Amino acid sequence: MATAPETEPNSSIEGNDEEEETAAGTSSDDSQTEPEPEPEPEPAAAAAVDRPRGYGTLSNSLGDTVSDNTLATYAVSRFEMPGMVVGLLFIAYWCGPSRDFLRNLVHWWSKAKTKNKGKTAVILFSPDAKRLEYQSFTKQVPRGFYHIPFGNGHGPIIARRMASKYGVTLVPSLVFIDGYNGDVVYPNGRQLVESDPLAKRLTWRPPDIRDLFIKGHYLEAPVIPPENPEEKVTYDMVVGECLLGKHILLYFGSSKSHLCQDFEKLLQKTEKRMKERNEKFAIVYVNADRNPGDFQNNFYNCLWLAVPHDDDRREFFANYYHIRCIPRLVVLGLDLRIITTEGVSCINHDPLADDFPWQEEPVMELTERYEQAINTKQCVICFTDGSSQQRAIAMKLLSETAELIFMGDVLLDEDWDVQFLYTGTNVEIRNRLQKVIGMRRATAYPYIVVLDLACQRLWAYDDVMTSEQVHRYLKQVFEGTIASKTFAAWRR
């Protein structure tokens, strides 16, 4: 499992001051492939076929056409056919790792596309704002790779929007989706490519996650000698059914990482507290060590269930849950759906697990735990002065809309992934956020902002502060009837 401890050599999706380098020569002879016939689009009559919710996601997000390396245009609808797998590739001209990954991807692609009978494509997204830089990649990719026409700067804008939608904050990144219904097939395509450069183990339709946890699979379990607990711990294999009826804390770590070692000590204390309360849970260790000996030593020390070191599921779980750095803790519900991927942050802020399983509420106070959400989601934020009275007002103002969305009674356009927050007692976070967006200190709190940090835009509401008025305003924002402001315009 190729998981990077602590940091990774990627670049922010927003840009980089790295000195520009020419992109010439990034293609190599062994990475070029012969053109193959493209899948023909279905007749127009096929549009009348009943489709699952989510169909048309690409058309809605990208517009009607994309271009290939010859600048010929193609209808986006050709990628929305049943069985089509589309790779969303986020790269940038100024980023050295982007150029290296593109070369590796082209070589991998020549092997991988045949495994889906040609029903695959890659669409390139770049935040580069200059036409020459934007087109530098498009000329060196093979047939089967597409990009958004540069137009009037729409390419970079769409790139930032798609990055926000799929939680991409670094380049290079690659996300594979089902073109027919918009479902994510592989969230971490970059790791998929780098861990299997010849695509020998690739299956375009990954197995059901429940099957990998429960059916026919085994986990390693520590066995402590009952007569003398001080004796050396051994291990045995147990069936995955032992996880039924429990919350699963899927822990990704390594014996070589000091950050992991520190977090494991805290996790063991939290585990002890949860056992005292008879919580139904299991910690499953997914180790990133290359050396089996390092894995065994750490495994014996922690005494958790573990995915065996030679098990391919280690790599699959890292891809499936988009693990980019360690330590990471993914909390799964009884139905194996993700409750949170920020388990490390949850335990750091709640070491006694009083709020376990850390299920999010419709409206949450903005703390360090939710700062990352601001980078990856659109956020409705009610700024307050931090007093208990204003925090209660913020909850009331946002709750009506938040609960309707949270319970699924209001369905948003798929470009919206909204988190409802209010600033509380942590004044430092509030002031830092105000500075980032260039917001003048409010003369009177509360003050509501709808923030899309990835696209550098916002909507501000400072009118009559009633639940009904706020709900009406937010509804218009989500429907697209109120225009946003860029940060630059907001600062003026």
C-alpha cells in the first residue's frame, strides 16, 4: 500500500510559485499509443431512456463539448453512456509532479483501457489561467484524453469547480467516476496508477465494500496467553463476520511514523474508555509498512484486528477511502457507510469519545475539526460574536434549511456539497476566516456568508435575520438565482 506518511509531494490545486519549466519532452516513446477507434455516441432517441438520478452530471458540470489533442470537439453526452468510466485528471503546468504523473498515466492508460472494452476516457482539468500553459498538456496526450476548451477562461473555472465537487485539493489528482450515473468508482486514481503501473490487477468495477469486510475474508486477531499475559502475543485468523453489528474504526498507520505512534497512544486510551462503556465497535488496523516485520511488531503492541500484510485489501482500502497521508481514521456505521473520514481529528478533540460515533449534526460549531471542510465543501457560515445567546440565534437561523437538506427533504444540484457552520467561542478561527475571504469586521453580528473557497466566490446575507428570510435567501442561492461575488470584488 503506497501511502505517504505525514506529507506528500503534491501541490495545491490553487496554484504554485514554482519556477516555470518547459513541458517539452515530458512524453516518451514508450508512453505513446496508437490511436484506437472511439466509441460511437448513441442516437439522439436514446435520451428518452429512463435513467437513474445523477445522469447528466458531466453535461451539467462541463457544458456541452470537450476537445481532444487536435482541438476537435466532442459532445459530453458521449461519456454518459452505460458502462462508461471517466477519469477526471487534475494537473497543472507549473507542477513538476503533474508532468511526471502524466507521463506515467499515458503508459498505464494504454494497458488499462482495454479492460473496459474501450468504454473509458480521461478528461483533463487544469487551474492554469494562461492559454499557453493550459494548452501545454493538451498537445502531448494521446487519443482518449480530453479537456475543456479554454474559451474565455472557463477551463480554469470549471477545473476549480470540479476539484471542489470531488474533494480534490492537490495536483496531480485522478478520480474515476461512472459516466452514466456520476458515482465515484475510484476516488484515488493516482495511487491506483502508481501502485499497479501495468494495470495487471485493475478491475474497473470494484467489489462491494461489504463483501471485502464481511463475506469470505479473514482478519488477523491477537491472541494473549490466558495463563500469562506477559508471554509473547501470537495471532490467529478470524472471519470478517466478527464485525457485524459494530462500528468499525478503520485505522491507517505505520510503525515508522512518529505521528502515528503518538496517535496510537491516544487511540488506545480512547479504546479503553469506549470498552468501559460497552460501546459496540472494532478497530481494524490497515498497515502501510513495506516490511512485514515492522507490521507484526506494531500489530502486537496495539492488539487490534488487522488486515493481513500480504492481503490486497490493504491497497484497495487505501484507494477506496482516498488515504493520502497517515495517520488516518475512517469511522464506519453499522451499515458500513462512512460516518466520518476525520476520525483522527475527532479523537484529538474528543479523546474520551463522549460524542462517539461522531455523527455530524445538520449545523455544527466551527472548530479545528471542521476547518478542512471549508477547503473541500461549500459552507454556509453564520458569524457570531461568540456569546451563548448569538450561538443559539445562529443555530435557529440555519437549522430549518440545514435539516431539510440533511434529511434529504430538499435535493440540491449535484454541484453543491454543503456544510452548515457557525462561529463560536474560538474567536481566532473566526478572525482568520474573515481575513482569508477579505471580509470587513461586521458592525453587527450575526452575519451569514455562503462560501465556496475552492472557486474563490461567496454570497453574503446581512438583511433581516429571521429563519424564514434566511431560508428563502439560501434557497435562491442554491437554485442559482442570486449571483455570487468573487473574493476580489468582495474586498473592494
